[in-house]
Amino acid sequence: MNAHAWLTSVLNGLRTVVNQRAEARTAQGWVLTVQMRRGTAMDARIADRLSEIVGQGRFQKYFEDKARLRMVERTLDVAVPTAFHAEWLGRNFGRMVRDAACLETGMTELTVRWRVDPTAFPTNGGGSTEGRPDRTTQRTTRPTTFASSGGRARAAHPSRVAPGRPAPGTGGRAIGFDPDSDRYGLNAIIVGPCNRLAHSVSLKVASGDCTPGLNLLVLHGDCGLGKTHLLQGIAAHYFRQHPGASVRYISGEEFTNEYIRAVRSGQIEAFRQSFRNIDLLCLDDMHFIAGKDATQSEFLHTFDALDLHGARVVLASDAHPRQIKHLNDRLASRCVSGLVVQLESPDFETRLTALRRLSRMRGLVVEDEALRIVADSCEGSFRDLGGILTRIQALATLLPETAGTTGSIGPALVETALRTRARSRLERPVRIDEIVDAVCSQLSVEPSEVLGKGRHRRVVLARGVAAFLARDLTTHSYPEIARGLNRSNHSTIVTATQRVSRQIDEGASCRLGNGIPEVRVSDVCERVRRQVLGSSPFTTRRGRSSR
């Protein structure tokens, strides 16, 4: 055999071997494709179910392109790119992944296997293509990814859990509130311009709305404006809508006390588990933990853990997070990353509506003119209105002769109750330095800045409010107020007083900077006034209406 014939024989032999191996690979790939197609529908349904349980936002953030699943007999195989992903996802989402598989397969017991497989997650760009599925068959030949959940699969399962609902079968818990009580129901809140936004957002949070940004809600406002009512209403409504949820309402003081007891008794891990395995946390009086470094640090970690699990957090405080003194900067920053809503003092119509409802609830027959007098005289909180009505009720009961012969409570008895309340207040002179301290407390500025020459917008507002209230709450003259505020010329006090008075009449707002939203000048003045006098006054020292 010559060399040419020998070479031809060798080449033909190689071609035969290559063709046989190619046919074998083709047959093997066809069989594998058929096997995977059988499991694709179930895998897609499990992925859809998991998306609904954990929420679409977390699903995209933590599972898309980071995990692939495949159901094999009684085992759910979850492929992840690294050991870190396996440990982290298993620890934080293992129960939810298992629940999704159980619900779709109907199995009560199955195994979830977290498997590290870097080759299943090829990087984009260059590099070797070995092991990658062919682009034309990629959707059918690889294990289903979590990101493959589609709208058609969801539509085929209308009975599934609505987005935002906790996983079924987890056992509901209502801690710190009565879910069956109507006293703090959201439908019992008197809604007006002062709280309409807060009430609307609370309803969305309580119903499990998955709108981005609603996982954290911060309500702030003065005492007696309904923050606690809203928090307990959210907790009760959410629990009724989601019976399998774990919901907890707690005050800042109770959180602090429980944390201290846990540290002293060595039960800190149990304490953490009690707060981190819940679906909704409502923390009232958040300002109480300000200045307590260890408690703030623990709450911040709790905050992070709940956010990681997609749980909802609702906070309430007396001031905007940026205005709470000694609040950890990181905690304040986390708070303002959510939706921050202010509750304002009720306007006249809202106060009148509240008085009418309270009167009916207490069985009092009060003439509408009398209620209008009360609503016009008391510009405080809903709690103040309840106190005035209690005083009126007491007078009508203990002194029936003041109620007249008609059997209803009229303007005369109301005027008597208001005069009695005014006389019962401690009458003492109000000092200018008290006003300055109260203004600084409300606007988070230093007294030295108010008494100095700074021109920052917040300092200018504080100085103007101090001048206005010093004129309104004291008997000092303009020159005396100027000396009290370290001004060389009393004309600046006259100008500041007129400016603030005009801003109040116009309903003007002022930007304070440092991440704090606009505030109405009238609200600032009213808060300072209440802090100085200790209650919501009906008249000022100079006899003018506080309005």
C-alpha cells in the first residue's frame, strides 16, 4: 500500500469515528431535551408560586439569574453559582422555597437540595462556551430558572396567594394588639385634610399592596393626632386580610425593656427571633429609643433583617426622623428611605366632624351651634377635643341646671366649660428664654444660633417664630423682646412678627433643609405654643384668638 492510499484510509476511519460520536451526542441531547421538557411546566409553576410568596421585588433582586431549580421525584434541586449563595438563600428563603414546591406538587414532605454549580451560570461576554446550551434550544434544555416565571403561568392559577401575602400554612400570630377590636379600626378614623394621605397610605400597607416604597412607612406628628390609632388599625387590618401572617405592635419603651431583659437574662437570640420572624412590625413612639445606643443598634439590625425578608415595617414618632435628637444617623437615614408622612393638626371642619361623632358615641345631645363654638375655640388634637367633651358632659351631669330645659347641651353650657378650662390653667408669666428653648427644640437649632447672626433658613424661621410668640404670649414690648433675642434694633422684631403673621394667614410653608420636608409655619407656631403653655390654649396672653 502506497503512502497516499494509507493516508486516505486513516482519514476515512477518523471521519467514521467523528460521525458516530456526533450521532451519539445528538441522540443523548434529544433524550435529555425530552426529559427536561417533562419537568419544565412543574418547575415554572413552582417558580411562579415562589415569586408570589416572596414578592416580585425580592424575587427579581435575589433570585433572578442567581438560582435555577428542577423538581426530581421528591427533591427540589436548586442550583446556585457559589457556596455563599447556597448558604445565604437557604438560610433566608429556604422555608419559602419549600412551601412553593409543596403547594404546587401537593406533597407534604419533600427535600430541597441546594447545589453549587458555577457552570450553570456562564458569564456574559467572552470566555469558553463549553458546557453552555445552544442558543436555539436554551429555553427547553436547561433547568428552569427563577426568572422564567411568566404571566401565562400565573393566569392559569387564580387561586394563588396574592402578591404581598405571607406564605400559607405558616401559622398567624397577633402580638400586642387585638385584631378583633373595632376601637382602633381604620374605618373608625375621622379623615380630613390633616390626615388624608396618612390614612390612604395606611390602607394600602394594611391590605398588602406591593407598590415599591410601601415596605417602610413612617408616620410623625404631635401627640393626639392619631398615630397610635393608625398603627393599631394597620396591624389589625393586615392580620385580618392575611390570617397566616405574624404581626406585632409594640412601643419604643416596650422594645427597649424587652431588649434589656434579654441581655440581662442571656436570651438575646430568642429576643431576635421573636422580632425577625414576623411579616409586619408596627413600632410606636420610635423617638423613645433615641439616645440609647445599644437599643438603636439592635433595632437597626432588626430593621435590616426584616427588610431582607421583605417584611413590612411601620414606625411612628412625635417628630420627623431627621428632627429626633440623638437618633442614630444610620437609623434616621433608613427611616427616610421609606415613605415619611406627617399628621397635622385637624382643621375646623375635621374638628367639627370629630365632635359630632364623639357626641353620638357618648349619647350626648349637643346643639350644632355649641359644637361649632368648641371646634372654633379648640385648635388642638383629637385628644384635646375628647377632653373638652368630657368636661362638657361632666357639667351637664353634675350641674343639670346649666343644661337648660330643652334637654340638649347648648352654647351657654359650652361657654361655661370653656371658661372653666381656661381658669384651670396655671397662670404664670411666660419667659422669652422658654419660648426660645421650645422653638429650638421643635426646629432642631441651637439657642446660640437664634440669638446670633446666622442667616440659615431654619435659623431665620426660628428667630421669627420666637419673636411672634414672644409678642403673642407675653406682655413684653418690642424693645424688650429685641433685648431678649439679642437684637440691637426692635424694628427687626416688628418686621419678623409681621412676616410670620402674614405667613400664618396665607398658610405658607417653609423648607428646613437636611432632608426634612416642608412644614407649615402655623403648625410650627402651634407646636411651640403648646410646648410652652403645656396644653392647647384657647386664647393668648394678649387676648387674641390663637388662630
